Amino acid sequence: MFSINRLELLSSFKGKVTELIYFGNTPVGKRFDAYFEGDLSGGVLSGKMRGVDYILSRSDGVAEISIRAAIVTHDGVNISVVIAGYHRDGEIKDTYVKMVTGNERYRWLTSAIIIGKGKSASEQLEIDYFYEA
């Protein structure tokens, strides 16, 4: 059985959508690419994150999110980010967050269990990321 012990704040993200591309109502739902950027602060990780969310908005009102992003930490380290999750009624639930870097100081993120939860309103994003301590 899997359980998460103690969750600690990794970082809080506050950002905005910078560009939105609509591909139409496809046979599997409405497809968008949402480019975003913003700041990470609090917790143990700070810096800037930017990327693109490949959104599929399903007919049941749930949007599947699939993000590829890059973090540049406050001390200049690049971290690759992959996020998959769901969005509904302004609430963001990131069920899978994976971070990868070759930098020794942040290498622990590669094997960390990370989850996120947040909200979106208009083109503003606020997401808190937590890791198992």
C-alpha cells in the first residue's frame, strides 16, 4: 500500500498565461496550448518557471493538463519539469510532477514525490507544490 508521510512546501507558483492557442473542438475535446510564466517562492525552491500546458478540455467539464516547463532557480540552475493533472471549475490538481536536473544541489528533486494544488482565474495562476519529506 502506498502512503505519503509528511508533506512540506516545495514552492508556491504565481504566474500568468502569456499566450493561448486554440486548435478547435476535436473529436476528443477542445484543444489549447497555454504558454505561461511566473515566479516560484517560499519553501525550498525559488526562481522563475515558464512553459506550455497542452490542454484537452473534455465534454464532461474536466480539462486534462499536460505541462512541459523549465525552472531557472534563484542561483541560476536549470530544472526540467513535467506535470500532468486535471483542472475543473478553476481548481488545478496536479497528480504527477517530475523534476530533473544534473545539478548536485537540486538532484534530490529527481526522485522526490511532488504534488500540486492550485487555482486559475482569468489568466492568473496560483499553485502550491508539496514534496514528501
